[in-house]
Amino acid sequence: MIDVRAWAEYVVEWAAKDPYGFLTTVILALTPLFIASALLSWKLAKMIEARDREQKKKQKRQENIAKAKRTKKD
């Protein structure tokens, strides 16, 4: 089994001895996750915009139908 305490001590020692190398490694390891997060956020924003446009379209259609029905009754 992996000794988590020993691994954590190794990481802390590494960060203390070579902070720039440690930070570079961490940033390089996290970059793909940041990119994936940005792409998924962009995709979600586009989906929300499309849903809002569709809802506005449906609402306007319903208003026009209601307006047409009122006009026929008069």
C-alpha cells in the first residue's frame, strides 16, 4: 500500500528544495484541466444562450397566438 505520509513529506521537501521546478510541474499538470474547464464552460454558455433564445421564441409565439385569439373574439 502507498504510504501517503511519506509521499507528502517527499512533496513538501521537493517544494522546499526546488520551488520553481515544483511550481512549473504543478502548472504543467493542471494546464489540461484548466483548458478542459474553459472549453466546457464555453460550451455550457452556448447551450444556455440557445435555450434562452428558444424560450424567447416560444414565448413570443404564445403571445402572438393569444393576441390573435383576442382579435378574433372582438
